[in-house]
Amino acid sequence: MLDHNDKPGLYGIVNSNKDFTNEASWGKNQFNNTFPAALASYMAAKNLTLPYIKLDKDFSIYHDSISVKQLFGIDPASPEIFFSFESEYEPYRDLVEQWLPRVDLVIKRGSSGQLAALKPLEVKLTALPDDQTSSFGEEDYGSELVVRPDTIVYLALSMAHAARNKKDIFAKALRSVCDQKIDWTKEAKVEPLIPRLIKGIDKILLENPDLESPLMIQPIWKTKGKSVALTENCLDIFVWSNFALTRLFINQTSDNGSITRPERTIVWLAKMLHQFSIKGKIDHQFIIDSYTYGTKNDKAFAIGGLRTREYMRSPEIMKPRITRSEIKNIILGGGERLLSPERRFDGIVQNAVDLFS
């Protein structure tokens, strides 16, 4: 493992666009992205693989495993690894109209100023259990996930990028429904088409398994029920594939005559892939701003622990593999003193003084 140093820092993150000696790098919404990258590097140093949530041929979820080296596309201990937080993933730039959204973490390789982007990853640091599941036994704990619109853009782009030379696969699956001559901004016109949109998306996933790739990392931090006290075994990481992520909104749909956030997300994804099949580019801003159906675009959708636990049941939920005592091996050089506590994990770390004694 890497040596500790006397400057504030995070394990394994030597080269990055964050200066961890600067208090600003420990501020609002930053620790939630930087700490998980350090946690992944630390787990790699312990030769731990991560549970990889994937989609099976019958559209059920199953758990594979993935090494951090596979996830990052480079050995996390390599001197050439560069962590670029809240950055654009440049290989996707020519696939979008207008501007390319930022993703939580871009892994890059290089030295002497020449960096090549390797992997784009969304990051969701989540509490276990959430409010919905805190009254259950540990085997029934779950975490809430809130997914932003940009994550859906990167979901579509991950598939488009992998299918650059065969974009007709999207047309064949979606053309018959997406070419419907209706007003796609009208909820009453679009809602009856949701089952056909799902069928088209599922056809793409079923017939093109080579498009599946890691998209989101979800570290969990486990507490004793609703308390703010961390359990002894408190940290682990799950990885979601782009295919598996579709179940989080497709399996939330309901036949109630309206378009809620999960149904809207289906429209967004289908429209993006169909547009790519025609133009070779995705105008994500137009699609997201046009197809709102009376709901704000602050998030794509949210899903509570009662549902996520069915996808995440595993030994890592019962007993996360990183302990409280190891947090001091990940947050280095007094970095915990620079935290600007938000509502949850960073506040717990800062206030649990025994962690660093």
C-alpha cells in the first residue's frame, strides 16, 4: 500500500484535478466523489474485487465481480493514473449536440501533461439503511438512490459509443415507435407508448450484450439502524452496469395513465438512442427540456431502499469489508479536519473523533 504522508489527502489519489491541501477540495458535494475513488483504490490494494451488478438474459439482476483495475481501465497503483473529478469524458464529445455534461469521475492515464481519458463513472455514496428500511433486520437493509438527468445522458452515450459502427441496431428496435407522428410533449399521447418503448430498449439490451459496461459506482456506508454511529464493518462498493441501471426505472413503471419520473426516463433514453441512430449525435438538452410531462428536471428519478435491496442482496450488505478503523488509512494527513460536513457521511467522520485516535 502507499505510504501515509503528513499532508491532507486521500489514499491513492496522487494525481488529480483536486488539491487536497486546499480546504475547498473538501467542501460541499466534493467529498462524496473523491472519497469513493480513494476507497476503491484502497480496496484494490487489499486485493478485493467489487460486486458488479449486471443484467441477465431474462432481464433479472445478477452479481458478477470486477476488479478496480478493470473498473478504472488502469492499475489504481500506477503512477500514470489521474483522477479527474466532475469532468467531461472527452471521447463522447463528438456524440452530442451543443455541450457535453460532466460526469462525477473520469479516470485518465498519462504523464507530462498528456492525458488520455479511460473511463467515465458516476458516483453515488449512499447510506445503509435508508429511512424506508431502517426498521428491518440487516438482511433487509437498502439504500436510496437519486439519479440525475446527466446520468441518463451518460447511459445513452455509453451505448452509443460502443455502437458507433452499428447504430442501426437502435433504429431497428425503436424506429416503429419513435417515428410515431404524435406530439411527444403531450403526456396523454405518449403514455400509451411506454410499453413499446420498453420493448424496444429491452430488444437492444438482449441482442447486444457487448454494449454492457460499468457506469456507476455505489459505495455504501453502514450505520446502526437510524443512528449516526457507523457499524464496525461499515464500507463497501457496488458497481452497476449501464444495462442493470435500466431496471431501476423500467421496473418502477406503472399503468396508471400518467407519466412519472421513471416513465419519463424511458422516453429520454429511447429518444436519445433513436436520435443517435438517425443523426449520429444526441441533443440531450432538447430531449430533456422538451419531454418534461409536468415534472421538474432536477433529477431523473429516485428509488428507495425497499426496491434497491432486491438488487443488492449480498454478503457485502450484511458485512461490508472495510472497517471503521481503516477509515484513517483512507483519509490521510488530517484531511478530516478540512471537511465541511454535509448531512451524512462526512459529518459522521468528522464527529467520530475515535476514528483517528
